[in-house]
Amino acid sequence: MMFRILVAVALLFALAMSQLGSADDWANWRGPEYNAVASEPSGWNNRQWPGALLWNAMTGAGGSSPIVANGRMYTLGWSAKPLPQDTLVCHDAKTGKLLWTRSYNCPEYGRKSDGDKGLYSGPSATPTLDFETGLLFTLSTDGDLNCWDTNRNGEHVWGINFYEAYDVKQRPLVGTRRLRDYGYTAAPMIYGPWLISEVGDDEGNLFAFDKRTGKRAWTSACKDPAGHTGGLVPITVDGIPCVVVLTIHQLLVARLDNGHEGQTLATIPWETDFANSIATPAVQGQSIIITSEYNRYSICRVDVSRDGAREKWKQPFASGVCSPVIHNGYIYWCWRGLHCLDFETGKPLWRGGRFGDTASVLATKDDRVIVWADRGELVLTESAMRSPKKYTELTRQSGLFESDVWPHIVLSGGRLYCKDRAGNVKCFDVSGRESKP
């Protein structure tokens, strides 16, 4: 009898772990903790880095980043032929073999978009996978929120278009320069039974949907238009589960606890010319790092409690695109150089490297920083833990692509997944265990 109980407990534990995914999985925007901090090392071994190029793929245009889970890589891309459409692709993460695709009609730009066409195109939001159900969620630039079943080769489960369902208005002009509306950019976030997305309607900035059915569960008290960041970020404030989002007008911390869903816990005003607050807020404990260029040209730390939010420090440095990363007491981002600040005080420690405007960064378990920038500059540097006084570049691979690398870099299972805005993907081995098939 005891043996049967132990077996049953073991099976339940295995099921629970399978629903959570493995430590190497990178199943949503900026990874398992939404912070671009990898649970595995960079693979640097004082020799050639990265290792072997394992495979290439073409997945369609867009800034949507890859995600990797359960041995599969998923990403979303746009193409004009045979019809203008987005395509969700599923590849074997190790070999690059195309396993299945799913497409739907979609314009290259959102129906109410304005400005900078040609600098971007296709979907910007990164897919989100739910381990409990195997459901995968995508959001197009034109507001198509779709649910796909990865256990059934991407079978379509439900979908909704925000413009058609809620008559969402064009973003308003903010600041002193011309209007910008890039369509929908923010990856949705899973919390319990809900899929939470930034809709930016006059019924609420945030909408929560039943992840299995698509039925609307609640909307946020804040009714701001949507911002232009890469995604939502979870935070716990004095024991209260919340979600962080940078709307077009402010930093919003909204509650997720039972009976208070969508209520505003804290806000900080934050508007940027062009509505160009692109960098996703970074969360550490009950602190949030936000940064924008243009009229803001600053980075600041905001500390949050159930009584509200207060600015702890602000510095005259900025990121235009790259979302900041907080790791082991330091803040990193790449914007015309890789920057490093002290998290506690905001004091600048160093800046260096040849970089332009386009970049994403991630921190690794062995205290290194990977930079994916410009048109395919793949760079490995020492973190401030290893090099506290100066920027130290270990190695650089240049010119891997010919177009901007808007999609965020991914490190999962000893493999680096690098994508450009044209949809080209390269997968490199950094584990030292694999060779090109």
C-alpha cells in the first residue's frame, strides 16, 4: 500500500514539473522570470565563441522573438505571399527541422498604425506558452490575439481581434513631435487561469481572458491607451501579486489578487515623445527600473509598496530600445554602448563597446553578458562582477545578418537563438556538447 502511495506521489510530482517546464525553457518574453537572466552559463571557454552553427531557418518578417520550450522553438513572422499573413512556425530546437506551421491573414502593419514604416514590419509581440495546457498565445501588430494547441500541431483553439471586438482607437499624440502608433507590441502574460494582454481600450488598459476559452474575465481600472513595450512583467508587492506595464502615459502596477483584479496599486507618470517608451520595465523584488530616450533621456528606479510608488534615484542615461537587465546588484543595457549601473545607488560604473541603437542583452549564470545588436553583432562581455571598473569584451562575431536584429536573443538548453527582423534565425551551440548535423 505504501509503495502505491509513493508511486502516486512521484507521478503527481512529475506531472507538476512537466507543467512548469524545465529550467532551460524560455517560454515567454525575456525568459522564465521575465528578466532576461538565464539559468545557464554562457559557454565561454577561452576559445572560439559561440560554438558550432547548428542550423538556419527563415521564419518571416517581424520583431517577434523566438521562444523555446519542451524541445521546440516557436516564433511568429509575416510574409506578403501567397497572401499577406502571419505564420506561427514550430521547429525542432536541436536540429531546426520544421515541424508545423499555422497561418492567418494579417496586414504588414496595424490598421491604425502611423509612422516609421520601413523601420519595422510584421509582428512585434513575442509568443507565450502555457505549460499547464500546452496552449500557445500570439498577438499580431493588427490586434489578433490567437490561441494554438501545441499538443495538436498548433490547432487553432480561439481568437479575437482587439480592433474589431472593442473598437480600439488610434493612440493619441503625446509629447511635442508627430504621432506614432506601431500597432500591438506587448507580449501577453499568463497568470493562473488568465491570459493578460495590454489592449488599451476605453474599457481598460489591461484585459484578462480565460486562457482556455478566450472569454473575458476582467479589465483594469486604468484605461490608458497601450504603450509600445515588449511585454508585461509580474511583480509581488507586500505579498500582493501584481502586473507591471508601461502604458502610453505612465508606469502602472495593477493587482491580480482575488477580489481586486485589475485595481491600480501604484502609478508613476512617464510619457515619451513619439510614444516611444520601448524598453520593457525590469523588476527586482519590489523595485522597477524604467528608461526612455527622447524628451526623457533618463533611467530611474521606482520602489513600490501597497501605499504607492516613489522614485529612489534617476540618472541622465537612457535606452531607446533595449530592455534593461538587473543581475547580481547591477543594471545592464545596450544603447550606443553597453552600460552598467549600480542597482542600489544608480551610480554609473562603466560604458563601452561599438554598438548602435538596435540591441538586446541577457545575463548568464557565470556572470557574463551576451549582447545581440545592430545587424548581427553577437558579443560576449564580462559582467561587473568579473570586471567592476571597465567594459571588457571577450569576443565578437560580426555581420551575422543584413537587417536589424529587433528580436530578443534567447539562451536555452546550451543553444543561442539569434533572429533578425527579416525572419532569419541562426542557432549556435554554446554547450560544447554538440556539432553541426
